[in-house]
Amino acid sequence: MTDLLRSPTGHSGKVHDITPAAAGWDYVGFGLYHLKPGETAAEATGAREVILVIVEGKAEVSAAAQRFGVMGARMSVFEKTPPHCLYVPGDTSWTATAVTDCVLAVCSAPAQGDYPVQRIGPDGIELTPRGIGQNQRFINNIAMEARDVAGSLLVTEVFTPSGNWSSYPSHRHDEDDYPHMTYLEETYYHRLNPGQGFGIQRVYTEDGTLDETMAFKDGDVVLVPKGHHPCAAPYGYELYYLNVMAGPLRKWRFKNDPAHDWIAQRDAANL
């Protein structure tokens, strides 16, 4: 198995714990809990900021000495309704106690700036189409740069219909060269419907020094340290992924693979 493909370590408790040290990079952290009713997850943020995403189910959440009550609404991520999320700043802590079966994502990056603990969504998050034809997918922008709620983190959800491509045409954001490009590490937390399916993701550089093609399963995480990173949902299987990005600058600027940029140009002309 490639080091870029991480499978869950179990079926309950903390099933993903991808720290910067474990990933071999500097910014992005990703954790995932599977909780049964009454079970609790709790962490201190330390020098990192966190966005909690209630992927599925409901949980009673507290953070930074504040109670936020029961958060979450969708029982299946493939309901495609906006998620309930919470921003938690550095040097504090959070607790989540499941009310129903619950999948809780913990997205983290170095804390920068002075941002208060606050709810993100479901208000203000609207499922938005992107792309056309077999490249169409649907986006829930949780905390991209237009939403000034974090110092480092960029977080979004993407739903890709059966048979379609996503994060395509191939693009990269691996150079600190703003405004032309920003350096952003990225994780993809993948889900499939039905759950016995698989998806395909390729992570590659134009010079070929990195070129990995992975078949991921429901619940797997793919790491993108650099390079282009398209993925695809086979016919019959719907794909969801939760993206976490972070780097020196909280902006998303990318460049398409020159070999495939003609597709983006053609599609832009047809919109």
C-alpha cells in the first residue's frame, strides 16, 4: 500500500489520526471518530486550530468553555444537506458526546490570527454545482477563503455523481508563489454509496518523480503532499469527499496540468 493511502484503523473510536508528523509534512492534520450514542471524544487544540465537521449523526458539543448543544442533522452524508461544523481556536479544548451513531471529522492546522469559537453552517452553506457533463460535481463550501472564520484552515465537501470525475482537470497547488499559486497540503476523506464500492485517485507531478494511482475504499483517506490529484467515481457508485487544506497562506490558487488545461478552457467557453 502506498504511503499516500490511509485506511481506517478500526470501526469505533478514533479511526484516523493523521498528524503532520505522520503525513511527513508541516500543516494539515485530520482525525476521524466513529462514536456510538453516549460515547465521547475530547481533545485539546494546543497550538492548532480545529474545525469539527459532523459528517453524520448528532452530537452534543462543547468548546472553549461554551456549550453548543446538539449539533448535526443528516444521518447519511449522501443526504447532501449542509453540515453542522464548529471552529475551535488554539490553546483551548473541545468535547463531543454522540446522541446518535456519529461520524466526527477533526480538521486541524497551525493556529494563526485571533478567531473566536463559532458555529459554521448549516446556514450559509449551499450545495453548488461545479463543472459540466461527466466532470460535474457538487460543493458544500464549509470554510474556504471567502468565509473569514479561520487563520489557516480551508475545508470543503464534494459530492461526485456515479461515473463522473472530480478535482479534474488535473490541478496542483504545491508552490508558495502567490498570486499565481499557493502551497497547500491536502487530505481527501472518501466515502462511497453503496459502501462496498471503490474509487480511483491519482497523485502525480509533471516530471514523474511522484506518480501514484490508488483504489480507495469507503472511509479511506488520500494524502496530497504535492502534484496533481484527480479522482473518479466508477459507474454505479456515488462519491463524497471531505477536503482539508492548509499552508503558509489561507488562499486557494492552483494551476491545471498543461496537458489537460484545454478541457477547462473548452468547458469554460460552454458554460
